[in-house]
Amino acid sequence: MTSGATPKPRTRIQARNSETILEAALEVFSTYGFRGATLDQIAEVAGLSKPNLLYYFPSKEAMHQALLTRLLSTWLDPLRDVKASGDPVTEILGYVRRKVELSRDYPRESRLFANEILQGAPRMREAIEGELKTLVDEKSALLQSWMDQGSIARMPPAHLIFSIWALTQHYADFDAQVRAMLGPDHDPFTEAGDYLDTLFRKLLAP
Amino acid sequence: MTSGATPKPRTRIQARNSETILEAALEVFSTYGFRGATLDQIAEVAGLSKPNLLYYFPSKEAMHQALLTRLLSTWLDPLRDVKASGDPVTEILGYVRRKVELSRDYPRESRLFANEILQGAPRMREAIEGELKTLVDEKSALLQSWMDQGSIARMPPAHLIFSIWALTQHYADFDAQVRAMLGPDHDPFTEAGDYLDTLFRKLLAP
DNA sequence: GTCTATAATGAGATAGAC
DNA sequence: GTCTATCTCATTATAGAC
């Protein structure tokens, strides 16, 4: 019986090497984009030879795909966690906070995603039009119901979600610019956490 | 006497061809990033041969640099236009509106810029740490003075500027995602204009 | 499982005819 | 000024020894 899909975590050493490669691939793809990245760079970062990379993944494309697949669930989980049962403002501010933490702790994942969307989402179109859109529609309806019952201010629900994405991901995606503007004595993500909490509190107030 | 810098608009036909090439280069670079773009693609879009491109620009690098240079002033002008003499809220909301219009009318320029920052600004570091930082420091001081006099709510001025950038550029940079979420019956930029006007009105209210 | 060597193609840039 | 042909090097991927 041959192994199934792209990664093949059969033995312990295989699992570890696959992980090392994906870690290196994330580093390089997130910075240079798919075409800008080279296997030489990834091999260098991973500390493995180029053919060895291709022993674990059948192609450059497969490495990228593996990263995107694993990325999606991490990325959607915080929005999934927004519950109808909770207090509306608390739920939304909690989502904002978790997204800021994601930007702080996983900036490369954020940039990988940004690179992909910037290029028109050629390798993620399906996931975006399917899984993501379904989730956004569902949460938009929840936000709308909160607006209808007067718990939060009335506004286009989808654009409220876009605001959260734009403002939180900006600190990861445009990190180079943010740090250049703030100078070395600032912690962008701590400041962003406080600032965005205040911003959304004001915005949501009915 | 030989021609000076990269573009050489000596005759009318040269000016027109340089323009055609830069237009095509913008199209391709903004989508695929610097390394992802190929001269073949640019030549195809421009309707010229590859060697002909290199007759007008000495290298791929030079085309990219020419685009970034021309981009910067277009990008900074709206912020420069924020005047101390005007009404604070009107000035800021005007800036937001102009930035939304830029995203709507020049989305490729926005994506070119995003690509560059995402990669750590390797070809724009100087301009960002110099020209842009100077301007942001200047306008941050202005915003701070407006906060001190109670004209707008108190918040970190630089982060207020980041908010405007993040929210307006999101609609150009993540256009693929925004349209997938909204569906075909929406005009993202019109909705964004109204939504962001409301958002910043609330945020700025003292 | 991992490596060296290499095939095969892609892509930036140049030569030289027209 | 513009093109065809080509050089040269980078890059993905494979072959085959160990």
C-alpha cells in the first residue's frame, strides 16, 4: 500500500523532516511569494539538500499547498469561536484580540495568506468561495441579529468583519512599514491590542 | 550628450512606448510581485518584443524602480493635503475619502506597494524611512495637537494613520477576497466609502 | 533516507540584421 | 527602433550511487 496524499508522516523521522521543511517553506514563501521563492532558499533554511526536499514533497507546488491547507483552519478558528450565546460586544472584542494575537504570533502565516489574495487567490479560490464565504455569511447573519436587537450599532456586517481583518492583519503584513514609522522603542502589537480594543468599543456602541 | 536616467522620453514615440511598457509592467508586477513577474509576460501585455522592452529600460529592475518612484508621490499627496488650517474632522474624513478613491481608481498601484512592503520593503526602505517617516511624524504632531485642543478623541496618532491605510487599502489589496464575500451584486468601493466615513466619524468624536 | 551529478526548462539580457 | 536568434545563468526536477 502506497502512501496517500502529499505529506507522508509514516515514521518519526519523516514527520520531523516534513515539519522542518514546511517551517522553512513558510519562512521563504511568506516573504517572496510562490514564484519568488526558490527551492535553494528553502533547502538552505531547512538545512537539507534540495533533492531531499523533493523526497518529502513531490513538488514546490505541493509544499505551498500543504502550507495553505494547514493555514486555513488556524485562520478561521477565531471567527468560528464567535458565539451567538455570548455578550455581543465581548464576543467581537474577543475576536479582535485573538486576531491581534495571531498577527503577533504567526506573522508569516498572515503574509503567506496576504500574498495569495494579492495575486487573486489562484491557489485558494475554492476555499475562499466555499468554506470562508459560508462562515462569513453565517457570522454576518449573527452580527445582523445583534444589530436588529440593538446590542451593537447598525452597520454592514460584512464590512465590520473586513475592518477586523484589515486592522489586525495590517500589523503583520505591513510590519516593515509599521516599525519604520514607530521607531525602535515601540511594541507595535501591544499598542495595536489596546488601540483596536478602544476603536471597536466606540464603533460598536449603539 | 547621452540621455540621463532610466526612462528616456526624448521623442514622442519614445515617451509613448515608455508609457506603454510601464503600464504593462504595473499590471504584471502588481499581480505577481517582482520576482514572480517575467519580461515575457510584460512584453505580451505591452504588445512589444522582449528586446524592445530592454531598449527602453536597461533591466527588469529598472522598470520596477521607475514604477515605485512614480508611485510614491501619488501615494503621499493625499496625506500632504491634510492641513492644519482646516477643520480637524473634515480634514481627516477628506483624507479617508481620497484614500478610498485611490484604492478604487489605482488598485494596481496599491498592490504593487503592498507586495513591496510585504517583502520587507527591500527596494523602498530608503523612501519609507526617509520621506514617508518625515511626513508621518509631521502629521502625527498635527493630529496630536488636535487631540490636545479637544477637537478629536485622544488616541495614538500613528495608529490612527495606520487605521486609515489599513482600512482603505484593504479594499484594493484584498479585492479578490472582498468580492468573493460580498457576491456580484455589491460595489465594494461605494459601500466602503460610506462605511468608513461613518466609522471614522464615530472614532474621532471626542 | 540522503547525497552528488545532471537533465530540462525558464528567464534576463545581448548580438546583429533589417 | 524593432525584430529574430542566441547566450548564459538560475531553477525545478530526476537519476542513480551510497
